[in-house]
Amino acid sequence: MSYSKKDEDNDESIFSNINQISVTQDARAFHQSSISPRKSRMLLCKIAYLLYTGDRFPEKQATELFFGITKLFQHKDPNLRQFVYIIIKELSSIAQDVIMITSSIMKDTATGSEVVYRPNAIRSLVRVIDANTVPAIERILTTAVVDPVSAVASAALVSAYHLYPVAKDVVSRWSNKAQDATTSHIVGRKVANSPFFATSLGYMPSASGISQYHALALLYRIRQSDHIAVLKIFRDIASKVAGLSNSHAFVMYVRYVASLMDQYPDMRKDMVPLFHNWLKGKGDMVNLEIARNMIRLKTLGDEDLRPVVAALTIFLTSHRSAARFSAIRTLNELAMTRPHLLYSCNPMIESLITDANRSIATYAITTLLKTGNEESVDRLMLQIANFMSEIPDNFKIIVVDAIRSLCLKFPRKQEAMLSFLSNILSDEGGYEFKRAAIDAIFDMIKYIPESKEKALAELCEFIEDCEYPKIAVRILCILGEEGPKAAEPTRFIRYIYNRIMLENAIVRSAAISALTKFGVNVKDNFVKHSVRVILSRCLDDADDEVRDRAALSVKVLDDMDSFLPFVKSNKVPSIPALERSLVLYVTGDKFDQPFDIEAVPTLTQEQIDAENLKVKTASTEISQVAPAPVVDESAEAVVKAETEFKSVLESIPEFSSFGPVLKSSSLIDVTERETEYVVKAIKHIFEKHIVIQYQLQNTLTEVVLENVTVGCVSSNENLIEEFVIPAPVAANEPVSLYVSFSYEGSDLFNTPTVIENVLRFTSKEIDPHTGKPEEEGYDDEYNIDDLWLKYGDFCIPFTFSNFDEHWEQLDHESSAVYSLSEIESFKAACSHLVELLQMQPVDGTDNVNDDAPLHVLKLCGGFVSGGKVLAIIKMIRANGAEGVTIKLITRAEDEKATESLPTAFEG
């Protein structure tokens, strides 16, 4: 088969008429006495094409092909032999009795065989063997693992990596050889001479040392379950790090070490100086990887990260776009958590705004938005406007998200940012871009009261020419919620009426709902009458949905007293709880009883707004995905576990009379993670009860715990233990046990409460022969850490659109002065107080300028006993000493909420 210039105009592929039948018939050529390498390669190419395009050969047909291909071992052509091994690997998972060709493959794995054959033969050999024959090839693989030829060592290491799940015991014995291959100056450092390189390739390949990368991956996979061994191995490699010459291996080593540092902070003192030293000369790829992993370590201080910022600043001046992009993206990620570290490199970042690569310019702008101060906002807005039309929608969304965060950070600059968002709404752009801009304006309406009137007016103008019905529906929804609260609500009714007259049925239905909210919430009777007239005209609409909504709305306006509790309810069912309840109802067999919506826990609008504000103030531009740690304890796993805890709690009949859960704490470790019994706790607060849920993980495989309980002793006599729900058996899977307390009155909140815990159980050893626990055991106890009940456990984060207005409405007030001697900055003080009091910062007061002489933090929350709790915290630096002095002023609807607040600072 030939290919020439005249064939370029022929669109027909050389594989267009290939099918399994024709290939199977042509494969008879493999059985001929005279083998043509060129013809055989073409047939193998066709088989590979069918396999890679999804055609699966039947088992019998695949077996015939497989053993037909083995006939090609008779020919010594290097190109043909390599292709044979490729097809053998692909067919080995389909064909039968593939182990029969083991001896043929093993001939090519011998040390003295052609070097081109050995890597492919090793890879194929691992595919055709089973767990029982692994010991027979152990000597071949262990020899190849430390082979000086790079291709052979890499093939053996990768094969061992894939063989590990099949034969763990055998592969685990190779850990010492894998460790030697990681830092050896001999293993994988040469390319053997072969006529194939000169005749077929035309050049001699170089040994890149890639076998170090594969050796490190294999070593970690073998030892990852042994935490102590992993720490020892990586410390040993650090002492011989000069032997790591391959950049890919160095990058993987950095990732593994960073994950270990995240789990074991004690490694910080040893590894951080090494990381700083490696930043100076290990290559661009390694330096950028070190920087990226260091900024993601939560345990590092500012001084540890300053050398990283300095190294990244140098990359900003690189002539290579990839290096500049990686550096500015890493700095952008650092700006999410520690923007103050980037002040020194802001001039360099500003120079990238005019970079020819608009992706780099976009990240430069968003980084400056996070690190800039309030005075630089106007200048940055002008610079952004100049290049918004030159970047694609995905980068426009990144800029808009940064603007949204900036709105919440600097509320006083809302006018400039609202003007910018309004202008980009009139520009060209897709649905996702427009939706991001609308979301930013929605946040301004909800969290910046001063911008509400103008923002609603801008949305009304935009909806006149909006081409996306989904966006129009969302705007109508926000108009219905916020429009009636405006100073002149009637100005928005005209725009809603236009949607009824001009839009499709989906938008008309949303407009009906929005108008209904005006009729219900506006006090002016003339407005109510006008809304009813408009709604009555919609009763003859051509669409069923519009007519039904109009009929319901007219009925609501005519009989307001009956429908008011439903249309103006401030309680919203918790969506996760509602979903769980519906799943339990559908999967159960109690369909004779109606679904009880009253049993679903509800949230107030303030709670929902506070939770949304937490999410929105946290940046979402870059997902921080760290390497797989030794202990999988990601934030997502923790949240999932807490949700499952609540779901199980609601299904326990003993707690059904307690009412809804008002608040649940996060997971609390009450033992070390490396102990034989790992215990975590979560506190569930009810109206008159507290339930502590303990999760026990028994890490001892040869012991079973039975009748597991927790003995609790409270330091507060008002906290009375009611009952304990034990765990019958604790084997290797996590189990939960519960302790229920009751409390009356406000005395519980006036002092911090300590709960001492002791784990009690019956320990039984497992019979190694039967795998079952022995009949006799012994009673034992295990001390676990104490739990504290403080003010923050009874406070729920809220948020309000107008803090000052709500502050003036509250009567009960208390104030106190405290000294936070161990806290050095206002930012650290704000984070500490938010965590301690479990309240929501508002008005952007959690954004701190540590150079200022004082700072004021505003917090919102709600007490579990009912009512709002607001706090104003004034901070100054302590005179003549380290630390921060604060004056805490609290106002609340409930007097005991202010009286018990000092308990947060005790204990």
C-alpha cells in the first residue's frame, strides 16, 4: 500500500471498509510458512484499529486471532515483533488460554536478548499470567527493575505497578529494589546499542531517567498503608535527593511530600527549608510544582511562603508564556487566602494586564482585584473594561466572579462595580457569561442594601431585551422578592406587565408570580387593586400554566387572611433533609400514610442567606485538588460524613420526640488518628436536648468490640444525661453510638460545660481459624478527650441586608473588654472570633487592613432559644505588648443570649 500526493484529495480512509469478518479471513496469512513482515504489520494495524474504535471480538474469534499472531514469533523483524506485543496485550483480556504463550514471551525477556524486544515482552508477560504464576516470573521482573537500560527498567516498574493488585505479597517484596531504583545513578541511566535504532529510527534515543518516576510511584503504592514506613522512606530520599535527576520524578516526590506535610505537621521543620533550597535551581517544572503545593499547605506561615512568592515573581518575567501563565495562576490561588503576601509583586502583576496572551492578562486582573485596596478599584475597573471584548466567555466569567467577590469585600465601591456589570450585560456573550453577571448583581441586591434600587432598575432595563428565558425568569423572581420592599414599588410593575404581554408562556408564568408578590406585600390598596386587574386579564391566557397561576393569584388576593401563612412564610424546608425524607418515603412501604412535610426541618431566610454568603465569599475559580493523602480526610468527605450522621439521627425513633435539629457541629477528633480506636464526635443541638454522636473506628483487625458505650460526666448540673444508645459490635467498619442529654432554662449557657468521656466495651479476640470472635471476652475502658459546650454551639449564623437598622431595633445589650494576647493581627483575630462565636461577618468587615490602627467587625447570628444576636467588635493593638484588645458589644432579642456570651471566652 502506498500513499502519494495525489491521494490527498481522496477523503476515503484506508480503514473505511474494515470489519471483523474481513480481518479474520485475512489473518489466515499468519499460518503461512513464509511470513511477510510488511503484510503482517498491515493486518495487525487493522486489528488494532478495530480494537481501539470499540469493536469487541467474540471470545472464540479473539482466541483464534491470538494464537495465529503467536506464529509471528518465528520472524525476527523488530518492527513486526513490537506490533505483535501490542496486539497480544490488547487481546489477552478477551482470548482464552493466553497463559500458554508465556514461554515464548519469556525468551525475549532474557538479559541477553535484543534490547528492543525486552520492554514490550515484559509488558505483555504481565498481561498473560495469573496470580498463581507470578512467582515463576519474579526473578525476571526483579532483575529488570534494576536494569541499567531505561526502557527495560521502566517497563518492569510499570508492570509491577499494575501487577500489585493481583499479587500484593510478591510485589511488596520488591520495595527495596524500587527504592534503590528511585535514587540510583545506575538503574535506567543508559540506552543499549541496537541496530534497530540506526536502521529504523535513524537516531539514538537518550536515557531520561524516567524509570525514577515509575519507581517512586511503585514504592508509594506498596508502602502507602504503612504510614511510618512512608515517612521514613521519603525522609531517606530527601537525604539522597541529588540522585533524583528526572523532573517528573521530582514533581511526584514533591506532591507526595506535600500530602504528608498536610497530615503530619512535624515534617514542616525538615521539609520547608529543603523546598526553599530546591526553588533555586531544580528546573522550571519542579519550581512551579513546589510553589503550587506549598501555597496549598494550611500549616505554613507567612514567612514560609515569602520565598515562594519571590520565586513566582521571577517567573512573571519569563519569555515563555507557559511559565508566566503557571506563575500568575498560582499567585491567583494564593491571593484567595493570603492576599497580603502579594502586595510587593503587584507592580509586576499590573504589567501583565497588557500581555499578548489574554489568559495571562485575565488572571493578572483577577489577582489584582483580590490583592488591591479600596482606592485601586476604580483604576482596575477601567483597565478591565478595555480588554473584556477581547477575551472568550470562559475568562469573562472568571473576571465577573472576581468582581462579585470584590463587591462583597468593598461595599462602598458598589456604584462603580454595578456600572461595570450593567455595561457588560449589554455586550455580546453567551448564556453562562450573562448568568454570572446576573448572579453578581443579585448578590449586590441581597448583601449591599445601598445598591438595591439602582440594581433593580438595571435588571428591569436588561430584561426588556433579554434573549434567555431562564435568565428572565430569575430576574422576575428577584423583582417579586425585592421590588415590594423598594421605596417606589410601582416603578417595577410596568416592566413585569410588559413580560406578560410580550414573552413566551414560561416567562409569563414567572411574571404572574412576581406580580402576586407585589399584590401581597405592598400595603397601598390602589396597587393591590391594579395588580388584581392585571391578573384577572390573564385568566383567559392561551397557556394552561399561566391561567392556573393567575387563578390562584386572584384567589390569594381576594382571601388574603386564609392564604397569608403560606405565601409569606419565612421558613423554608432544608433541601438536603427534604431529599432524604422523600427518598425514605419512596423506598419504604408506608404509602397508606401521606408524606409529612411538617417533619422536615426548616431554615429561616436569614440562615439560608448566611450559608450562601459563606459560599459566595469563598473563591471558586480554582479547585484545590491535592495529591491523594495518606489519610483521606478531605473537606468533601467530612461534609458528606456529617450529612450522613444527621440522616441516621433522624431515623432513630428515640429522638423522634426531640423535634428538629437546630444545629450540628462539625466533626471533632477526640482521639489521635493513629490510635487503635479512632473516635470522632458531633454535637446535635435540639430545643431542649443535646445528643452527642460518637463514631468509632476499630483499627485492630484481630479484635472485636461488643456492647460499646461512652460514659459521660458533665460539669454542669443543668445538663442531665437521659440515655445511651450503644453500638452492639465494632469490627473494622465505623459504627455510631449516642448519648442524649436534656437541659432546662438558661443556666446551661452561663458557664462553659465540660463533658468527660470514657469509652467502655467488651473486647473479644478473633479466632484465626474460624474468623469469628471467641465466646469469652473481658471488659475494658479507653480514655478519650473531653468535649466542651460553649456559646458558639448554641449560635446559628444569620445575615441581614441592613445591619445598622436591625441593630437599632434590639433592646438587650451587653459589653465587655477582652485581651487576645496570642493573636498578632486583626485578620487572625477576625477569623478566631468568627470561629469562636459561630456568627456571620457582614458588610465586608472580615476584610482587614492590618496596617490600620483599629478595626471594627460586625457579626450576625441567631440563638437557638430564638431571636437575633448582633455583635460589634472594636479591635486595637495592645499597648506595650503583643496581641489584640477587643471591645465586644452585643445586642439580642433574648436577654440570656447576651448574658451567656462571656462563656465563649472561658475555658
